[in-house]
Amino acid sequence: MKANVGFLDMFIRIFLGVVAIGMAIAGVFPAPWDMIIGIVGVVPLATGLVKFCPLYTLLGINTKGSDADSAH
């Protein structure tokens, strides 16, 4: 599993995942949607933390760039 998510992409994914999960826990959305938003929020959070996106692999996308970004 080779990393294909760059630093900025990783930061945005983690931020959006945490926000979505936090809003779901806070009860911002009505009953069925809070659980759905919370579960959907786990996906960007997980892909940001492991720096790998399976969908990027299928589409041939790599936001990681060169090895200069590996320090992050």
C-alpha cells in the first residue's frame, strides 16, 4: 500500500472527517442523517490518517508528489 495522499490533501481529509463526526455526535442533523454523516465522516478521516486512498489508485491520481513531501 503505497501512499498516494499528499500533505494538504491529508490535512483537508482529516479536518472534514473530524468536523463531520463532531457534527453527527453533536446532533446537528435529524435522526437518520446524524448516523449517516458520522459514518461517512470516518472515510476521509481514515484515508487521511493512513495517507492512502483506494479510489485514487483506481483513478490513477496521486497528490503526494515527490519525495520532498515525505517529511510530513
